[in-house]
Amino acid sequence: MQLAWLLEETIRRVRDHNLPLIIDGSGLNFIATRLHLVKGYTNCILTPNIAEFGRLAQGAGVPLEGPMGTQWQKHVSDACY
């Protein structure tokens, strides 16, 4: 509980000062259930692998069809380009 508060507060302060923020690895799992912390923040870069992308999509309520793999990679390409 205390760690979650600390991470949220850190992200809020980073945003308040408009600092760059890169979230990778376990940070993406944390953000997947708290997307409001980074939504709309253009100085934030998320670096998901395909499994992390699936968790982020689920957290955003975006359905991904088919099994994880080439079908999901198409979703990633569509979302990024």
C-alpha cells in the first residue's frame, strides 16, 4: 500500500513539473490498473512488450482478439502508427 502511494505521488510530481517519464517492466504492470496517472501525458513513454501491451489494453478496456502473438502485434502497429 505504501509503495503504491509513493509511486503514484512520484508520477504526479513528475507531471506537475512536466518532466520526461519512461515506464518499463514492472512499472507497466503498476500503470495498467492506474492508467489515469499517465493518460494524456505527452512526456511519458511506455515501453511494453507484447504481454505488457495486453495488460495495458485490458486496463484501458480495449479488447484484443485472438491469442497473444501476430494478431496482437497488428493491434500494436495500428495503435502506434
